[in-house]
Amino acid sequence: MWQGVRDGPERAVHNNQWGFLVGFLDDAKDKLTDAVDSQGDKISDGLDKAADFASDKTGGKFDDKIDLGVDKAKDALDGLDGQDDDIS
């Protein structure tokens, strides 16, 4: 017997769970955007300190990759609100 698309109660439960997840992620993004807007300089300093720590632990062996990762993280966080003005 062919198992087509379900439109019964199982589908409704699945849709409600998906809607909750999307709402949760939207809320998390809004909170992260607000944090970056208000604390961008501290976040940037934290990323730089983490990069220095990683560099020290690896003996500078992966500095190019660490710097690339930090730059990408800063760009992604800075672009959350559509404006590149929060993280230096």
C-alpha cells in the first residue's frame, strides 16, 4: 500500500513542532543581534583573546586558519542586523 502525504493529526503535530523551532530560532537570533549591537566591542575582544589562546596552544602552527575563522565569525555576527557597524 502506498504511503502518501499524511494530512491527519500526525502532520498537525509535526507542523506545530516545526513552528515552535522556527519561533525559538527567530527569538534566539533577535537576542543575539541585540547583544552584538550593545556589546560588539567586548565580543570582538573575546574572539581575539580566544584566537590568541588557540594560537598559543598550537604554537602558532595554525595562525592563518585561526585568523580566518575569527574573521568569518566577526563578519557573521556583524552582519546579523544588516549593518556592518558593530564589531571591529
